[in-house]
Amino acid sequence: MKLNCDIHTHTIASGHAYGTMREMAEEAAGRNLSLIGFSEHGPGTPGTCDPFHFAAIDKVPRTLHGVHVIHGCEINVMNDGVLHLEKRWLKKLDYAIIGIHTVCFQDEGAEKNTEHLIACMKHPKVFFISHPDDSKTPLDYEMLVKAAKDLHVALEVNNSSFLKKSRLNRDDNYRTMLALCAQHQVPIIVSSDAHDPSWVGVFDDAIAFLEQEHFPEELILTKDEHRVYEFIGLDESIFR
Ligand SMILES: [Zn+2]
Ligand SMILES: [Zn+2]
């Protein structure tokens, strides 16, 4: 399986990532990707950019090293269920990813954790949920997938999760999530979650897992950049 988009990546702006946009795009070009998305960590992650980072994001060329560029933010879901990025910055973004990070989230059990996620999914700029795979902050996948369907949100299979030993019950959680996504026709994205240029477009473990589970390729948005644009309602004329 060949995927040619990577829309969950971090640059030096995230504080604990090590490539510039141009270095990341150059690596994406080398791996024959057609689209890269930069999704810096939002407020709550130690050392990440001030939201003012997004103020002039529209001044970055829409094509770098021949690769199309879109801008997002990986916004933290916190225990109050509030989307932690102000409207004035949200409207600058092409898309938002939301995700739970234990550095700024206390586990409240599967039902409450899922309710907090769903509350944040309601904003129209939120299109994706990052790495919903760690039982340290368990989720109710039935609730989550049905809400994703209703709210036009896609779930992520995160390649970096397969490289970390710390993700509790990752395989079982992805298996459950993917079966429900296939059943309810909820799309997914596959991402590197690159924090260094060398990780851009690296999806090997995620792809192997999806193939093993016989997940339908037509539900993988990042297989084709046009699927991504359609899903987030992006007018492709911005690249001309
Ligand atoms: Zn994350
Ligand atoms: Zn990330």
C-alpha cells in the first residue's frame, strides 16, 4: 500500500521537534509524498509555540520542494473538554487535529475521556483525532466512532505509536477501532507524527497493521491528497 500524504507532523515550532518546514518538505519530496501537513502542538504541551505562531502562517508558500503544504494544529484535549485554541487562531488553520497527551491530561476513565474528546470534536475546524490507541487514557470506541461519523471527523492510525513501547493495549485498541470504522464507514488517516525530518512519510508499521486487519483502502484519506482536500473542504486552487 502506498500513501502519499502525511498531515500529522511537527517542526521546530513545537519545541521538541527538530526540522524546519522546508527540511520536512524536502524529506517529503524525497519519499514521493504529494502533501505534507504541519500540525504543531497547541497550548498545554510544554515548550510548544505561542499561538501567535499561526498569525502569519498563510504567508508560507503553498508548495515547498514540489510538495503541497497545509497547516494544522494538534490541539490538546484537556480535562475540561474545552478546545484549547482561541477562535482567532483556529480560523487561520486548514484543519485541526485533537488529541489526548498524558503530559496535560489526567485519566478519568473511558466514558469521561471519550466525552471530553467528543466535546472538542464539535468545532467545525476539527477533522482528525490523533493516536486514539493508549489504554493509559482509555476510550469507548463505540461512542467515539459513532461520534466521528456524526461530526465528520476521521480517526488516526499513528505510525509513531507502533514505535513506542509505552502505548498500552495499542494493537487491541486499533483492532477494535478499525473494525468499528469499517462497519460504520468512518474514514481514517495514517500519519508519521514526525518530530524530525527523518520520520516524514514513514508509515511501515501502520501499513503492515492495516493490511493484516484487511482495512478497506477506500476509507484511508491519506492515500490520495484529493481525498484529504475534499474531507476538510479545502479549495485546491490555493496551490495554483
Ligand atoms: Zn500527539
Ligand atoms: Zn503529534
